[in-house]
Amino acid sequence: MKRRDFIRNTAMAGLATALPASVGARKKQVPQTPAQKEPEINTEKQRFHFRPDGKFKILQFTDTHYIAGDKRSERALKNVIEMLDQEKPDLVIHTGDVIFGKPAEQSLHEILAPLGERKIPFAVAMGNHDGQYDKNRHEVMDIIRSLPYNVNKGVEGIYGDSNDLITLSDENGKTEWAFYLFDSGDSCGNPDMKGYDYIHWDQIQWYRQCSQKLKAQNADIPLPSLAFFHIPIPEFTFGLRYDTNRILKGNFGEEPCPPNVNSGLFVSMKEMGDVQAIICGHDHDDDYAMKWRGMFFIYGRFSGCDTVYNNLKPNGARIIEIEKGKAGFRSWVRCYGGEISQDLQYPEAFRKY
């Protein structure tokens, strides 16, 4: 069963009365002027360093859709534990839809507990479902930030609750990489633009300010960066369907489900020249990586279980590894049970000969 059928027949039926209140509680006042406070960079808990071997490993979970007390969620928790123990990452980034029912607080505690137990730092970029139950999005992020080893700090004054910037430095403290987390929201509040939410203009402005500041600190050279969020942008579809000049590797099991409007995030990233890959979740049957117009559009591996549709089996996680002094990055998918696929070096594996 695909996303649209599943949501229509199951999830949304139970949210008919609760959704408007939770969506409304989540919205923040959008600033009426483009002026923003100077962005903070390199706060201590969001600054990471390469390991002694010169590498740094990020593990991406996505769409765990966990429900406390629901047997359909048991394999999702087992998957989280197995991925952490097999890969031993330096940082975990969860790209949303962490939970899929109430009690929200207990569900968050249970599915994220293995990270704190293993003392693994983690951050969350919320998905569209995370604030749709007995806690709104702001309350969900407050719970997440209260958990041991969480490094979410948030950005005041812009749209959303899970925008963040994490940096990776060498042993001398020089920033070598930046990891942007964007809150891609839930549903669009404008009746003329129905559908999934989008990255808003003030989020894009915050990103541009951070990018410019990091560039100035890096001898006026754009700092290599990755972007993580839940709902893919329309360019996932453009590259897939409207332009044949693209390279795709991995599993393509369903069409991307982006917003119905394009807010310009991709263009800003190309103008700033720093983001090498956009890494999302949301579409459970996809885990492919696509190169289009010089950008990598990458899906994580579905990490949940049977509370939602999942035709791409088994569940698992995506890993991104960065090596000091080496351009690009390496990424692979680890499946529940141990199998590894898509072990590729970026950008070398996507060159045309």
C-alpha cells in the first residue's frame, strides 16, 4: 500500500479532530522583516571533531513511526539497537516521523533511549507526523531536547522547531564541515497551497547567513555541507521525471511526495555553493541516491516497522562517513540483519565516463 492510500485509510482517520489543533499550535509567528539576528555558530554541544583515525560517521534514522505499547513497533526498536551496535556512529541524525501515535512522550523516550544508553549524541529534524498526537511540535521538541545526549538547540525567530546547525572540526578547532537541519513542517497552512509544508523564506535566509559566515571563516571558500530534513523538496521529482540528465543508484519504490510549491531552497544552496547533498526521509519505499545538477538527492533507509506501509524490506539505516582531508564523502545502507548495500564514494561513484 502506497503513502497516499495508507494515510487516507488509516492514519488520517484517527486524526480528523486532533490535527487542526496540533498544526495550529506548531506554527510560529513569521517575521515581517528580512532582518534576522546574527546566527550563532559553533555552540559547544553542536561542535564535533574527527576521531583519531581521521574519520567521522553519521548514522541516519528515518521514519521509525514508533508507538509505545504497540507490538507492530517492536522491530523498529530492535532495528535502532542493531544499527547502533553494528555501526557505532559518532552522531545520529533522525530525519523525522520518530513517532506515530500516543502517548507521544513515552513513545519518544522508548525509541530514542538506546542512543542515550550508548552515550551517542543525536539530533532530530522532525517529520510531518511528529506533532499530530497528544503533544504539538513545540512540545515534542522540548521532550527531545530533554533527553540525554541530544544536541538539538533550535533557532529562535524562524519558522519551525527543529532547525539546527552542527559543525565538524579538526583537532585544531578549524571547522571543516557543516550539517544543516531544517524543520520541513507538516501540512501547509495556506489554503491556496494545499499539501505538505515547505521550507520557509526565513529558514532559507537563516541558512544563507550561516553559510556566508562559515565561508568568511574558511578563507572565503564555501564550507562543505550536508542538509538533513524530512519532506523532500520538489527537485527530487524534477530530477527524477523532468530531466534525463541524472544518475540514480539504489531502490526507487515510490514517487517522491514533496510540497506542492517550491520555496527556492535548492536554488539558494546552489548559489551559496556549499551543500553537497540533501538527505531526507518521508517516502518509505525509497532509499536511492540521485545526482542531478551537481547536487546529491539522497533518501535514508526506512527505519520503522509495521505501524505504517513499508514495501522496502528489511528496515535499516543510512550511514554517511567523512574523512579528514578527503573531498566528498562515503555512504552506505545497512539493513536489519547485517546486509550492506550502496557502499559508494561520493562523487566518484556518480561520474559519467
